[in-house]
Amino acid sequence: MFLEVKRIKQRLNINESKEILKETLRGSLSINGLNGYPYVMPLNHYYDIKTNRLYFHGGKIEYKIDCVNNDNRCSYNVIKEEKSNDWYKIFKSVIVFGKIHFENDINEIIRISKLLSYKFIKDDNYIDNEIKESLNNILMFYIEIEHITGKIVNER
């Protein structure tokens, strides 16, 4: 059902791919738009290695909610740059395929919001205050991962 990396020498093993998901801050989420065109958005993410889920947050009234309610299949791509100079880059890329679900458990929303925030700032007071002030407006959703593929790209 899902394509594998054809060039075996470029393929990353599953553990390295998961580490990249854990380390990276952002990626691009692609969902099926209501008009038949793909809809891609850059997002911050938190990868929970225990549940094998990618978590995101956003506003509650957005086009993406309508799209996901219509078709929850998605892909998510992250890139970890390894080395570059003026004319080439070496980077690792991971693509995740799965289905998006909305998180409704308030305790889980708070827990994941904190973990996602810690990727950017380590100030507990600031994080707790931000979550308290915006909790009613947070839409937490996650990808139930069905397939992960990773590769290294050397443009040289």
C-alpha cells in the first residue's frame, strides 16, 4: 500500500527515522482539501515514541478541521539538514502516513501541550500560564501512524 525508498543505500532504518521525528521541531502536514487539491501547512509537532503518534495543536475554527472531517488521511514530512555549502545539501527526510484524529481528553491536551512547548522553551511558569489562558481554544490532534519511511539525500 505504501511505497518504500527504492534506493536501498539511501533508506534510513525505522529507529533513525523515529529519532528524526523526535528531534525536529517542524514539518509539513498534507491533507486532502475540500476542493480536490492537496492542502499543505507547516506545523510544529511532538512525536510520542511510546504511542507512535505525532501531535499538533491549532485553532478550533479552521479549514483543516472541515478537511479532516471529510477525509482524515494525511502525510507529514520533516527534514533534518546535515550539511550544506553553496551548491549542495545533505539532509535526512522522513515521511509519515496515517490518519488524523482529534484529542478530546483535557488531561492529555494539557500533557501534550506542555511537551510540545518544552521543545521551544523551558520556562514552566510561562508554559503553564499560556496553557491556562488558551486551553479553551486549543485544538489538539494527532496522526495515528500507519507507515514511516526515511532516507538520506546527498545532492553532491
